[in-house]
Amino acid sequence: MHLRQIKTADNSAVKNIIQTTLQEFHDDLPGTAYYDPQLADLAGYYNHQPQKAAFWVVAEQSQILGCGGFGPFSKQTAELQKLYFLPEARGHGFGKEIMLRSIKLAAQLGYQQLYIETFANLDSAIGLYQHFGFEQLSAPLAGSSHSACDRWFIKKL
């Protein structure tokens, strides 16, 4: 398995991973990434703003097993987005690698903080965020589009 930048050919597989994972954890609700309008063309969405965003996939030969990246939330804040893995890709350090790449590149691009919206039932994800020094917020940042999320974290870069 290896990590690489998303390509147009990955769109369908990535959409399926995101929606399947949200269903697995019963988080496939309105107000989540499950219904994001750009979900059918994430390669186009992230690759058309390469100065401000990045998105990677975990691939094994031609099969996509996971994904994640970041995009702009505001001028000073990047948002970690769509960090999802199929069960066979979990526990191999890809979440950590995407997190490291996101933190490093977001800081290089001039963002001052990295924001995350998630769910309380995603224990492994929350543990990852806390491991990297994210602090829990009591409410989402103004302008949040994922109203169903119930946990919010931020890290100064």
C-alpha cells in the first residue's frame, strides 16, 4: 500500500469509501460528508485549488483503500477533510501519514491553524487528533457546513 495524490479515476472509489465508512459507524446523516456536493468529483475539487488544498489516497495496485486531506476553511484556517479508511487499511499508519503531510503543507501554505469536525463515536480518529495536539472545542467554528458533527478540534500550526 502507498499514499499518492488523488486522480480523477479515483473519484468513484473515494466516494464509496467515505459513504461506506460513514454507514459503518451510523454517521451517514444529513449535514455530514456523506452528502457533500463535491463528493462525486473530489479530484476536481482538490486539484483545482492546489495552492490551498491537498488530498491523498491509499492505493494498493489499482484498489483505493482510504483517503484524506485538507482544504481551506477560512483565510487562516485549513480543515482536515474526509479522512476515511476501509477496514483493511486501518492500523497501518496512513492516518498518521496524512495528518503529518496535512500539518506540514498547511503550515507551508500560510495557514495558522488546522480544524477538524468529527463524531464522538469515532474513537480511533479522536485519538489520532489528540495524539497530534489538537484541542477540543465546545462548538464548531462559524461557517461550518457539517451540522451533524458533534466534536470539533483545532491545532495551531
